Amino acid sequence: HYTCMVDLFSRAGCLNEAEELLQTIQPDIMGWTSLLTACRTYGNVELGKRCFDQVVQLDPSHASGYVLMSNIYANACMWKDA
């Protein structure tokens, strides 16, 4: 249920609220990935970095986290980081 709320906050552009909710529950890779996806959509590089760190900490082999973060950097023209 928490992951659904994170997704709803993220889709509505309430990224800070989604992050706050994620920080209050047991670590969940789906929630952090959902928020990372929203960071790509809304171009929030700083929050994207924090989400990416959480995804990698939970599962370093979770490929979608790397793809999403690379897309965030590319969209922000941060080619050296991508």
C-alpha cells in the first residue's frame, strides 16, 4: 500500500512527499524505483541521485535503476555523469 501511495505522489509531482513517505517505511526497491522514474519525468537530478543510491543499496544488480539515472543525466545534459 505504501508503494502505491509513493507512486501516486510521484505521478502528481509531489516528489518530496513521496520521498518523506519512503523514508518512514521499511526499504522497498519498488517504491524507490517509482520515485526515480518520477525524477526522470520531472527532471529532478538531485532527488534522482538520492533515489538511485537507495536502489543500488537495496539491489546493486537492479538494471532499471542504472538506466533511469543515466536517462536523468542525459536529459539534464550532464553527459560526463551519464
